[in-house]
Amino acid sequence: MKLAARVGKVTPSLTLAISAKAKAMKAEGIDVCSFSAGEPDFDTPEHIKAAAKKALDEGKTRYGAAAGEPKLRQAIAHKLKADNGLNYQAENIIVTNGGKHGLYNLMMALIEVGDEVIIPAPYWLSYPEMVILAGGTPVIVQTDASCKITPDQLRASITPKTKLFVLNSPSNPTGVVYTPEELKALAEVVVEKDILVVSDEIYEKLLYTDVKHVSIGSLGKEIFDRTIISHGFAKAYSMTGWRVGYLAGAVELIKAASTIQGHSTSNVCTFAQFGAIAALESSQECVEQMRQAFAKRREVMMQRLDAIPEVTYAKPDGAFYIFVEIGKTGKTSMDFCQELLESYQVAAIPGIAFGSGDRIRLSYATDMTSIEKGMDRLDKYIRSLF
Ligand SMILES: *Cc1c(COP(=O)(O)O)cnc(C)c1O
């Protein structure tokens, strides 16, 4: 069978290989500590599940508008205004099958052959692949130990072909958060060079220090006009399997994304959208409880890492990951993760999947016992290398 050329241009998810192996080992009864999770380990809060069940019982089981339930689009617009100071109406919002699908729709609506998209590394692994699927060219910019792109780096990577800059704060895989000053300086470059920025803010609510989440689009009219927000319910509300996310941006772009969605997936699962409405309109106490649990785990994982002088990391202010520099061990991230899993039964994701071959991603979206045990083993493995 001759497959479309575009398939050959993208890489199947590298992270899946390690995860599959860890799963197989677990199935064999091996005691694996997994730091590989890309999702919260909590159940979806009860009131959100109840709202979806009620919607099911009330017959919210039909096709809906491709761009999303009007009430949800309104609730999202309200959230973006109240939380982020972004002046959007319902018509500026499209509800998508997860944040990932929103980004995919965005690339399909915006990027064509020859267009360049600037992606700072370390990056979330789907960004470059989505750009490639749309026919565009990802321009990867390697950042320094801070894991943040500087305004000078951004300016230097912009060419007449640059269409879009991808910003992700708090970041997966690094957990780093851009300060308002850093965002302001990046926004100035975006405006000066008249490009667009997509701001992936899916980890907005998961912050652990005194940093504040600021949306780059809120920093003035000129940057607002050039910003697209990508967001979703998966991480803050522990709703990864529900597949509800959204994009916010100019009406023209949202309409284009809705047309694409209308010919591909149509609306997001109707009753899942009613769960999302409840998530936004009910108390946010559930988010705070999960955040506090993550905060404790983060503290423990950082303390354990700080006791291993051979490794370093950029301080993670948000999300639920620590991106650890393992260059001193002399191992590639792939070899390191393979040995760690096979010989010490700890699953971590090789940094090469995120464009950084001398780091590994540790996720603390797991229980405290596994964190303690897994860190004991990681410590032992690293000591064995010196
Ligand atoms: C998890 C994640 C998403 C989207 O997740 P969905 O489950 O598709 O909503 C988007 N961006 C980043 C950086 C993520 O980690």
C-alpha cells in the first residue's frame, strides 16, 4: 500500500515506546515506578461527572453546533475575561476535542507550505509534528539552562516566512513559567515583526510558587490582536479522557477552524461539553485540592533531586513535571531511560522526545509512595554511573 507522503514526515510518539514497555512490565507483575504520566492521576471531580450524567439523561445525545455548545462557548469567554483579562465573546471561541485537537485545527487553518513556525525547545512533542502535517516548517530554537526563549532569540529566528510563534507557559516538559516581564518583551517582538503567537495555557491553574499566570494576549491591544489562546479541561480538572479543549482568537480564524472541524469531527461529544460547563461554573475548590497534592509531591521530588549533585534542572514553577539534565552521566536520554526502566524499574520519558537529548522528563502525577520509591531507585542508578 502506498501511504500519503505526509505520514512519512511525522514521527510516531517516542514516548509511547517507553510507556508500552513499562505497561508490559507491570502486566508481568514487575513493580514499576512510573514517572512517565502525562496526565493527572486523580478521578474527575464528582460534580463534573454528575453534570455529564444529567445531560445524558436529559437527552443531550444529538449532534450539536460544530463550534461547540453555545452555553459552553459563553462560559469559556467569561472565564477568559474573568481570569485572564482577555476580551472575548462566544464567537471568538471554538470547543475542540481536547487542547491537542484545537492546536491541530489551528495549524490546518493557518499554516501552509513554506510557512515557518517558531517552536522553542524543549517543546511539547506534538507541536512540530502538527506543523509538518499542515505542510509548514517547524523552526526549533534551542534555549539555555533556563529553558525559556529570549526576545533576542525570537527576533533572530524570524524570517519573512515566519507566521506563528508557539508559546507554552507553564511548560510541558519543563514546568517553567514565563514572568510578566519576559512575556512583555516577547510580545514586543511579536508586534514589531507582525507575526502571530499561539499561547498554550493548559497548565495555567497548576502553579506552586509565588509566580502568577499571565496570558500574553492580555498585555495590550496590539498583542491581543496577534494572539490565539489554546486551552482545555484535561489538566486542571483531571478530564484527559473527556476530550474537551478550546481555542480563542479572531472570529475569522475561529470560523475557519469551525469549518475544518465541521468536515472532520463535528461537535465535541455533547454530554462531555455539559460536564465542562459545570467545571467552569462550579466552585474551583477541586482544582485547588489537586494543586495542593501536586505541590507536596513536587516538593519531595525536588528535595530528592537536589540531593543528587550530578543532575540539575530548571526550577519548575508549574505543571507537574521536572525536566532533569543528565548530561554529566554521559548517557543519551534514550539509553538512560531504557536502563533506568530495565535495571531499576523506573519509567521516565527521554528528553529527546521534547527536542532535548540530554534531559529526562519526570512526572510527579503519581502517588507519594511511588515517588519515594522511584526516587530511591533513580538515586541508586545515577550513583552507579559515577
Ligand atoms: C496535555 C497537553 C495538551 C492538550 O491535552 P488535551 O488532552 O488534548 O486537552 C496541550 N498542550 C500541552 C502542553 C499539554 O501538555
